Amino acid sequence: MAQEMNHKQLIDDLENTGNYRVLQKYQKPDFYNQEDGSEKITGIFLDVETTGLSHENDRIIEIALVPFEFSKDGRIFNLLEAYSGLEDPETPLSQKIISLTGLTDEMLAGKSFDDEAIKSIVESSNLIIAHNANFDRKFVERRFSIFNGKSWACSASQVAWEDEGLASVKLEYLAYKFGYFFEGHRAQVDCYASLHLLSMTLPKSGDLVLKSLLNNARLKSYRIWALGSPFDSKDLLKNRGYRWPGDNGKNRSWYIDVDEESKEQELKYLREEIFKRDIDLPINPITAFNRFSERI
């Protein structure tokens, strides 16, 4: 205890000079908040390592799920028993993936995920969170059917980090800004470091990170397809934030995701500036149950 006090005094003395900032190495806590009788929800923080970026062609080689209990106001309570596993993709890893993850062909040889253990954890959860859910969800839904239809949230895109004065959504950067560091790019370590981030208080709003995330995850949005838009309008659409889905069997069309308040304004823009006539366009409602999924 005396040694801890000495360390704290040294840290305070250094930081009070204004010339130093001391980062603490992440240490997994036993819990985040004491039991107080609040209603608990079970969530999972999930992370995967893969052979590449394409959920259609690449494979998951590592998965980690860290279940935890939280309350509706964004407080985290207990961390539950985690699962972490490796799986052999049956193709050699690229040097880039080996360097990024620290995994090798030898480490993966003959390994396979425990599908039943993963199913058991996911079945008992109400919410899946990932730091890049747009990437992770597509991969895990292809590999494990249990993830289909689950409610999801993204700690990278569904927290207003920029509004809080934070210039990047990279996990290592956010950890640094909140005063800690960790050895990243292995799935379970990244999950624990991300959960730690969710327990923090945002610098401007004063909200808990998880509370802000939950509020945004609950919002309904809409995917509007500019189906049949004139070819010469592609630059206008791209500059406005529209994206092209690629050849994946969905609408071959530019699309944009907008919130409830912006939906009618965006339809008005398309009718007046792009199609120049009244037209009914495909619209997909998006909620936490299908957001980030390939199934939209």
C-alpha cells in the first residue's frame, strides 16, 4: 500500500508540472461497480482477428467474447467468464496478418472454435458490442448462425468521439487519451481494453461512454437507395456521402444511411436534384437488430 501511495505521489508530481503525462498499463478489475440492486442486462464485448478484410472471402482465425453485466444508465458491474479461441483457416496467413496479430500458421494448425460454448454465451446475452461492428458482425454472422438477429452496437461509430474533442476512433488512441495503454491486436486483450473504455466518463458531456453508446444504438435510422439514379449524378451522390454496395446481390445502387429527422429532407433532395421528378425509392429501416449486418 505504501509503495502504491509513493507511485501515486510521483505520478501526481510529474503531471502537475504540465510537462508529463503518465499512462497506466491496463489491469483487469474484479468488477467496475458494486452491486446496488439495479436491474442488470448482459452484454458481450466481441472482437475477431481474420485472414483479411473481406467477410465473403476471408476467415476468422481468432474470436473473443467477454460477457459483462451493465445497467440501463450505462454503468458496468461484473465481468463474466470469457471465451477465446483460435481456428485454422486452412490457408497460409499473409505476412501482414502475422505481423499485425502475432498469430502464425503453426499456432492455428488443427485448431477449431468451440461452437457450442460460443452459442451458449451469445444466447444468454441481450447486446453485442464491437469496436468496429460493421466489420465484426458480417464475419461472425457468416460463421455462427447464433449471431443473426442479435442486437448490436459499435463503440467506434456510435459514440460522438469528435464532439468530445477526440480526433480518432482508434482504440489505442482512445485508451491513451483516457490514461491507459495495453498490448493490442489479440482479440481478448482488445475486448478487455474496450470494455475499460466503456467505463470511462466523456470529457465534455460528462456521460459515461457506455451510456452514450446505448442511447445512440437505440436510435432508428434508414437506408435510402438512389435506385436507378442517372450515371452522371454519381459524383454528386458520392460527395454527399452516398456509398456503392459492391456486387453482393443487393441493390446495385448508391445508398445513404440517415436518421429519422433527415429522412424526408434526403428524399426531397433526391427527387428534386437527382431524379428531377416524384419517385418512390427503396428504404430499409435500420435498428440495432440489423445495423452493421450484411442482411440489410
